[in-house]
Amino acid sequence: MNTFEIIHSVCPIAAIENQYSMMCREPEKELFDICEELRIVFVAYSPLGNGFLSGKYTKDTTYEEGDFRGFMGRFKPEAMDKNQALLY
């Protein structure tokens, strides 16, 4: 039994929410199969990559205090040029 099966047998899980977008496809590796096997709904969190895929943000964007994007690697000025190439 894997961890999800153990948890699900004690307290059934109805849904799992996890980040999933064209930039974050980790759930495809294992989580989708687990959800299908245990009949658990998968809810995609941040399908636009925390706003990155909207094209709204550039390396010159200044984030307000408390905006989590200011801490995320994909939004750092030194990463934006490379990451924005994914949009086009």
C-alpha cells in the first residue's frame, strides 16, 4: 500500500488540489494514476502557472509586498527571458 492508499483507507479523500499547468506537470508522473485508481478528484491549482502563462509579468515587473511571485524562481528577473521564451 502506498501512502495515499493508507490515508484513503482510514479517511477517504474526495479531492486533491495540486499545482498543475504547462509549467508544472509533476502530477502527471504519479498523482493522476493514484487519483484514477482511488477515484479521487484532481483539482488543478494555478493552471496559468501562478499568472506566468498569462504574459502579464516581465523581468521588469515589481511585485507588491507579500506577493508570492516575488519569491518564486520562475519570476526572478534573471529567469524571465528564458521562461518567457516558453510563451511564444
